Amino acid sequence: MKLDELRSKLSYQGLSLGGVALLTSVILAVASRATEADIQKAEALDLQQSLAIVLPIQYDNDVTKDTVVLPSPEGEVTVYRARKAGKVDAVVYRVIGRGYSGAIVCVMGVSREGKILGVRVLKHAETPGLGDKIEPAKSKWIFSFDGKFLGNPQAEKWAVKKDGGEFDQFAGATITPRAVVKAVKGGLDFFAKERSKLLDEVGANS
Amino acid sequence: MTEKYTRITRDGLWDNNVVFVQMLALCPTLAVTSTVTNGLGMGLATTAVLVFSNMIISAVRHWVSAEVRIPIYIVLIATLVTLVDMSLNAWVHELYKVLGLFIALIVVNCAILGRAEAFASKSSVTDSALDGLMMGLGFTASLVLIGGVRELLGSGTLFANAHLLLGPAFAFLETTIVTDYKGFLLMILPPGGFMVVGLLLAAKRVIDQRRVARAELVATEASNN
């Protein structure tokens, strides 16, 4: 059979492999184009939902569009701002903690007075059953930040109880809550430092 | 003809089960079976990919040279998985948030390449599709079983978070078997997975041996295969 002869030729093998690679690349490029817009829409909706959780207040602007990018010790931070009648009422941004197994990505909402409106963990890889009590589905721990600010508790009390602080640790897992507490404290320090820029009070053009 | 289909079905579901006989795909198996729901999600996603990859590879089998078949299969499977990943992300985003992690894992699932190599590259498209479906269902059943044992022993629940995967209509599946259970962490962690797989594997062997013994006892025709 002719196909049998062809298949054993080196040139045919190389060309067929190349042809398959080319064809699949074209298919993937087309599929990527076709899905791009919908993926972005879905991710924007995700972002909006995760922002809404830590913004338990009334606001009248599109938070996902009203952003400002500021430098921080952890790299650049995108800050989303919720306004009421043009005035920034609260800001939301990500903070990242170094947990037991990699980054713990949190999102926190802070009012213009510097009070925490809410903290949620978006992504983590902590040990199931031990460190995952930072998820609201597993434990109420993450709500212990609500209403806190720098000064309540005092700076040295922003730690887990084992380190002389105010926040609970979990049985068998101290590193995880310690990382989250530190990240949230860092978030508040960032707010204190960049307050005027965050609240749009220095005539920044956003 | 029917006999052949029965053979393929039995192979996939029991005689040549991906996890318990071929011992393939153990990495995703151990990684996701901490709950029934995760096992089910991974199983169904893999089944879908397996059916299509088997069909495509069977369709092109005459044009593929033996020397370059492995890279060609891998490129085809990776493309298929990426397509599934992108379309789920775009059009069923809620489901994607649950399954997203598993879909990337399917590319490295050696069961898929294994079936391409062992079956689809030598069989017709219909046979390969059936083989993919049955192997996939056998894989799903194994994951659900392992997930069930680990979830029950580890957290005292069954089908936790099923509504995220199957929709709110299936929330009734979520049951707490042991209330106020403190949890048995070892079962949730990978070592517990190994233990459960080992024990279930032993149980399957016992069942198979008993069946053979009984068949000999009845003294019908020798059941060698």
C-alpha cells in the first residue's frame, strides 16, 4: 500500500508532525479569539463579585473601572475605589501573605476612616483541615478583622495570640493565620501611607 | 459484535479499570479525591476528554507514522484539553471555577495517552469512542469510591459542595454522616489517599479471586481469562 511506504519516509514523518502542530496552533488561535471576550467578561464579573463581598456599603460608581495603581513593598497594587456622590468612600485592594505553602491572596476593603470593612481569602494552598480555616466556609475566623483599624488593636497586638497578639491561631496551624494577620496589617500600613492618593484628595486624575 | 462491545465495557468498568488494574492516573487520583464531589468532577471531565481524544486518534491512525506517533498524540490531546479549558472558562464560568484546576491536570493524565496508544491507534472510531466512554466511567466510579471513603473518614460528610458542581438542585446530596465530627486529617492528606487506594485494590483482588474460585467450583468451562 502506498500509504505504508510513505509513512516510513523521514520527510513524511517530519512534515506530518509539523502539519499537526500547525493545524492545532491554528485551531487554538481561532478558539482563543472566539473565547477571549467572554472570558474577560466572566473574569470582570468575578472581580466585581469579590469586590462586593468586602464592600458592605452603598456606592454609586463602577468600582471595577475606578482604579489607581500605587507602589507598595509587595510590588504594584491596583486599588479599586467605591464612591458616593463623587467622594471616595472605601477602597479595595489585594494583599498577599506568605503562608505555609505559598502565597495566600487576600482582598480587603477599607473605609475612608481606615477601618476594615472585610477581608476574604481569594486563593491559597494551605493544608486542608488545618490552615484552610481562613476560608469563611470553614470557620468564622476571617471575620475577626471586621471593624479593626490601626490603633484597635495597638500595633504590637496585630499578631496571633501565640505571639502576644489579639488574633486566634488554629490548632495545629500557626503559620497560616500569622501570615494573614501580617498581610492585613501590611495592607493597613499601606493605606495609612498612601491615604491621600487613595482617597483622591490630591487632585489626581484617575 | 455485541460480544466485542460487552468486552470493551467490562474492560473499562472492571477487568481493566484505569486506577485499580492499569494503575494509571494515580497522580490526579490522589490529588483530587479528598471529597466525592471533586472525584466526580475530575472523573467526568476526564471522560469527556477521553472519548474525544480516542475518536480523533482513531480517525487519524492510518496517517500517523509509528516513529512520531507519541508527539502527535500529545499535541492532539493537549489541544483538545486546551479547547475544553477555554470554552468552559468562557461559557460556563461557574463550573469552570470548580473544575478549572482539574482540567489542566488532564493533560498529564497518562491514562489518556495510554488508551490512545493501547486501543485507539488500533481500533475503529466507534470502538474507540466506546472504549473512551467506558474507561472514563470506570475511572469516575473509582474516583467517587476513593473520594467517598476518604471524605467519610476524613471529614464525616459525603458530597460536600455538590451544588457547586451539579447545580443547586443536587444540594440534597450533601449529607453530614457523622455530626460534630472532629475530622481525621490523615485521610484528607495524600498518605490517606495511598492507603485507601491500597485497601480498595486489595478488596478488588479478593473479589476477583473469589469469583474465579467459585467459577471453578461450579466446574463449568475453565475461566482462564
